[in-house]
Amino acid sequence: MKQKIKDGIMLYLVVPIFLTWFIWFPLGMNYLYWTDMKNEFHIQEGYWEFFGRNWYKKSFHIKVDYLREYEERQEKAAK
């Protein structure tokens, strides 16, 4: 009986919590990248726009893309 309870807890509690980590961790990290890019490069896009553009990229590539866009905006403003 105790083994059935342990198996039930594992199946219905621990496994779903573990699997949702694969969803919440990338969302949380992308939110942190968004706040960093917003503060550093003064982007105007909202979180979901940022997430839509960058959900598959590594943080280094996100930073390089936004740095390139920021420098282009600075050059246009200087002209």
C-alpha cells in the first residue's frame, strides 16, 4: 500500500513539477534578458515581442543582435 502511495506521489506530483521546469526556466531567463536589454540598449518593445523574436537564441546572440541594432540607431542619430 505504501509503495502505491509513493508511486502515486511520484507520478502525479513530482513528475509534472519537474516537467514544468522546462517551460518556466526559459521564460524566466528570457524575462531577465529582456530587462537587461531594455536597460542597456533602451529598447521599446514589450516582453512578448522580445520573447517572440528571441525564444530560440542563446543569450550571447541576443546581446550581439541588440548591440548591432543599437549601434545602427546611434549612427543614424549622429547623421
